[in-house]
Amino acid sequence: MPPDYLPPRRADLDLVYRDELLLVLNKPAGLLAVPGRGADKSDSLATRVQAEFPDALVVHRLDMATSGLMLFARGEQMQRQLSAMFRERGMEKRYVAVVAGKLEHATGEIALPLGSDWDNRPRQKVDMAQGKPSLTRYRLLSYDSGTHTSRVELEPVTGRTHQLRVHLTTRGHPILGDALYGDAASACRLLLHASKLGFVHPQRGEWLACISAPDF
């Protein structure tokens, strides 16, 4: 995390879905998902949500630099149930990113084990010996020959820390604006957005699909 945490100004919560069991909100880029260490890092999406919905509990997280959909449970029982869906891969997740270069194939998979880069924390790295299995599926949405960049849809089948960022970088296509794995100066922010979250509603038993278009 940069030494100076400057979260975006407080504004009305961007609620995508709300009922008595769960909430889905858009997290702006630059805002922590949960509070960090120290009073200067207390502002987060979780604290902003809990100020309005005191029973809201975090189910999963997004990197500070990533924008997009985050799911909150209302109460501990629902938190356990929704967290189990993530562990058992019952959640459909999609991201949109803009990356450097042109992808060789329109669709594909990246399967590389990932682990912590202890000498360069918080970076992660490909670790063929001790890394955890990690799988990302991708689909090319468009290519801009003028900027030599590609817009891609990403599906993290597994949910490792920085998985999408590391996998794309290892393929020679770092996400624009990535200060950890690419060139921070290539964009005004990390161009990575959690655009879709789909799952079976725990009460109604119906498929719930939440969609959020990126602002880039």
C-alpha cells in the first residue's frame, strides 16, 4: 500500500442490490475493502457500509486499486453461507481489464501456481514448487491498434491474491496502471473492474446476477 492512503471522498453508497439477507455494492478504485492497520487507514467500503447497515459483514475482498462489485452478508449466519459459496466455487465472477498488447488467442486459460513473494511483499509470484494451483480464463473483447491495448473479460476460477494481475503479467500483458506488476504511469488507475457477480440466492433459490459496467 502506498504510504499516503488517500481514499476517494465519501459519497452515497453505490448499491447494486439490497434485501434483508445481503447487499451488493460497487467499490470505487482507491478505497480499501476493509480497514487497514492504523487510524489513517480506517476508511474502507466495509466501514462506510456498516455505518448505514450495521449488520453488514464482508464476504470477500477486492484489492484497493480494483473497482467493482463486492458482496456483503447481513448477519453471521448469512456470512457463513455466502463464504461457503466462494470456497466451493458457487459464485460466478467476471472482471473487465485493459491490458498492454494484443492477446495471441481470443480465448484461453492461464494455469500457474501462485505464492507470496516474501522478499517483495505484498507482491505475489509464480511458484512452481510450492505455489497454490491457480486458474484464470480469459476472453478478448476488443483490441485497440492505436494504443496497442486489449480489453479482456477475465474469470478467476480460483481466488488467489493478485491472481489476475500476476497471471496476465506473466503472459506479457500487464493490466494498465498496475503499480505492482506493470507500469503505474500507463493509466491514471488500475484498469481492473469486478463487473459481474452471480449466484443462487440463499433464500429464494433463484439465480441472482449483478452487473456493473467499468468507467474506463
